[in-house]
Amino acid sequence: MRATALLVLLLVCSASEASEPADRSPAENRVNQFGTEVQPFLRTYCTDCHTGDEPAGELHLDLKRMPDMTQQFERWTNILQRVSGHEMPPEDAPQPSDREREKFVNWVEAGLDEFDCTLREVKPRTTVRRLNRSEYNNVVRDLLGVDVYPADEFPADDVGEGFDNIGEVLSLPPLLMEKYLDAAEMVTEAFVNDSQVYRRIFPGADTEELSSDVVESGVQWLATGAFRRPLEAGELDRLIDLYQLARDHGAKPKRAIEFVSQAILVSPHFLFRLEEDPLAGADEKTPLGSYAMASRLSFFIWSTLPDEELNRLAADGKLLEKETLAEQALRMMKDPKAKALVENFAGQWLQLRVLAKATPDPERFPNFDGALRDAMVTETNRYFQDLMTTDGSILNFIDSDYTFVNERLAEHYGMENVEGEQFRKVRFDDERRGGMLTHASILTLTSNPTRTSPVKRGKWILENILGTPPPPPPPNVPELEEGDELLGSLRERMRQHRENPSCAVCHRKMDALGFGFENFDAIGAWRDKDGRYEIDPAGELPGGRRFEKTSELRDILKSNSREFTRCLTRKLLTYSLGRALSSRDQCEVDDIVNEVEKHDHRFSSLVVAIVTSDTFRFTGDKGAE
């Protein structure tokens, strides 16, 4: 009997296996899975809200045909994040089994992975971009060595993708063009009247007459530095002609030099970062030229023009080699000019610039003043800079056992034995604080003037730590009123506020993250009570991940290291390229994340992986536009 049963079992299994054709292609299998698994999943758990004339979140799901992920990549990436993160279906809707959810997630992931690789060789081009205000001031400083900051008077730079160096938004309005003309006059007047700087560029300039040669060499040096490349044929001759024109009209040598210098400083070759236009066809990649690479690297890490070493390597053609790029990136991060990466990247990624506009209620928070605000920003900047220069793990951004404080900030945090205005590195055993999420700077800029805002704090974490920003709120949803405490704690009042099911979907995760930091008041000081109510920082994230206190929430966030690594990679890559990332960059992002994980999440591994990536080293393709 046992042998007979075994034979029957084998026959049944064989028949079952035979029902699936062994020679079915992967594409045919995906189509089959769509009909047998994905369509039923969508019909059961999604279509009640995501069909019709007004689908929820403006997401309409078409069940009639298999989706083309080439055209709908961003949509399906969002669907994947929501379903795999247990954010969808909504909590009050029927829920799929773990097996159903797993099959659906695997199917979507397989489609997205296949799509990424098919477009790996096609990259978007970075729009020609002008110098932003910070870059303009830095270039003037490093080119001429004069202590003037003309860009401080320029109109504010527009921001795209969270940064002010994105080519597509750096427009050139008429007012800015006028400011460029004024700035050129200011800068040239400053450097020709600084005898030390003037003689460095034009040796022998203290004589009344300049020879045609200390003129030609000086103008060539100035233009080469300003244009960030060797001069092309005829460019020097045209500049010398301008000098001679001024002399012919009675200008003295120094005034004629001013005239030529102003022409250089209003040239598109100075004001704009011009990278070689691809000459290849749509299916070919073109590497950046040596000098364009030097500029791309220097503006990424230093927000200024290349130094002598980068220019020398560019002249030798060595800067196009991956090994050399990696070596230079490591060298540059140790240079004092890398402070620009802290101020311009970290300051915008972490939204520290918003802190300048924060206005905590002076009656509720009398301890907040300009000195404390400055100390808050300095702490976070020093923290980022230390992690960069010591090559720490990027996961320390989420949690660590140290920070940087002076006496003023230490008092605010309740730390003892810290005296003086000088900032120093301190370690602590108290699990209350750790990482930048507990910095007073972040906690203050994500608060309201009169109280904390779990929504703002949760949204900040979703955007800047997890890389999953929530969709815009539905229209006509009122703000939470500053109600009387008699109506309940802030947690109770917010629970009443989000009774709308369409709001609850996003707020479920966002509010839990925000309330996890509710022990910190609106200016980042620790508290156990909010008025007469005990603080309850406990919460549960989609998927059943529960925490009881702030330190446990930080542990959860740190355990999601790949999500954070991907988020930071996308932010830093966007900043380095000066353009928005698209679906065509996904394979490159995956490769960079994998490299960072292989090197224990060291900060240097992230920067090196970016500058040696094809996305960074090659121009975009015409076919990607």
C-alpha cells in the first residue's frame, strides 16, 4: 500500500508540473501571473478606491491589460512601496494574506528590475546651468583672492528637487543680468585696487605702462581660470583686442584691464557651467571631457572651480580614470573647502536653512534666542562634517552615542561639564538622544511656533530618511486647531482630526514616526509631559513594527538601512548632477547602494561610488531627452 501511495503521489506531482509548460518564456510567465495572481489581487484589494472618474490619490488601475512599466515606472514604484510597507490596503479595508502580498510584491519587483536594465545605457542630460549664488561667491574668492561677496545681492536662487543647483530651475531673469554687470564692476575694481592681487596676475603692474606680453599672459591666466578650461583658438585675441580698444580710447592700463576683466566675468563661459554637448548618437555614451570632469567634481564637493591639481590631472587626461577620480574625491573631502558640501548639500538635504525662519513663541519658549539658534545649526553642521572627514558610517546620521555642543547648547540639552563657546565632541550614555533626528535644529524646524508637530516631524523622516514622501493632502482639509488642552492631549486631538479615512492612510505611518519624538518639545528640549498630559511616544508602523520609546524607533529606522542608504544616495546623486533623477537612473542608484553596503556604509564609499558611476562620468544621451 505504501508503494502504491507513493506512486500515486509521484504521478500527481508530475501531472501538476506538466500543467505548466516547461518551455514557457519569462515574458509568458509574467503575463500568466498577471492573469492568475495580480489581477485578482488588484480586483480584491485595490479597485474599490482606485477606479472610476475620481480614483483615490489620482491613481487609476486598469485591469484590462498588463501594465507597461516602461511608461509607468514611477507609478508602480509607488505602488510597490505602499503595498510592501503595509500602507496599502488601508487599515480599515480587507487585508491580503502574507502569501498574497508576497506574490504581488515579487511580481512588481521583477517587472521594475527588468525595466531598469533595459534602459541602463540611456541617461538624461543635465541642463546647462548657471552658477548659483554660493558658487559665484566661491569662484570669485578662489579665482582672484578678493574679500567681496557680490552674489549676496543677487535674487534668491530657485529650488528644484530640494536643491538650488538644479539646472532646469536656474533661470536668468533681466534683474539678475543687471546684477551680473554690477558684480563684474565691483569685483574688478576690488582686485585691480588690491596691489598684491593685481601684481600676482599682472607682474610689473606697478609701472605706468604694461608690455603687450605681462597683459597677454595676465589676461590668459584670468580667462583660463574663469572659464575653467584652456582658451580656444581666437578667444585670447578677442580679449586682447578689447584691451587695445580701451587703450585707444584713452584708458590707462589699469582701467583697460578692468574693462577686459569685466568682459570675462559677464561671459557665458564664466556664468554658466558648459559641458560638452554629446556628439554621439542616441544609443551611444560620451564621456565628459577632462576639464568638464574637473569642474563637475570640484563643484560637487567644493562648490567652486577646480584647483591646480585637478587642472593638472585634466591636462594629462588622467582625470577620466576611475582610480584617479576616487583618489581625488578622497583628497577633496579632507580639504577645508569641503565645508561647502556641509553647508550647501547638508544644509538643503536636512532643510537647515528653514531654521533661520523659525519663530518659536517667546512666551512659551523664552530660552530660544539667536545664540541658541546658531548653536543648533553648528551642531548639525559639525556632526555632518565630522562624519565626512573621519569617514564614519552614514547610519550614524540616524543614531549614535555622540554629538557636538558648546555650553549654550549643552545647557539646553541638560548636559553637564561643558563650558565655553567652543564646540566639542561629547559622548553620552543617555539613550534619549542619538543621531541627527534628536538634534534641536531638526526638532525645531519641524515644529510649529507654539507646539510640536508630529505630522511635520513624520513627514520630514519620510522625505529625508526613508525616501518615501507622502502625497499632498486632500483638498479642503482644515489644519488642526490650537485647541484647549481640556479637549485632550495632542495625540487625542490629532486622532479626532484624522477621522477622514483618506487622511488616515498616510497619517498612520507619518504620525507614528512623529509621535516617536514627542518627548522633545518645539525647540528640542526633553520633556516628560505636554502640559498636564504624560507623553506617550509609543507607536506601531505599518507591518506591525511596534516601539515604546524614541530609542526603539531609531533602532527600527536604522534597521531599514537599505531604505536610508537609497534615500541618501538619491539626494547626493541629484545634488552632484544638478538635475532630477529619472527611472533611467535606477540601475545606477542600485549599484551605488550595493557598493556602500559592501563598504560598511562608509561616507567615502558613497561619494566614491557616485563620482565613478557612469551617470557622473558620462554626458547624457540625445535619445534620453
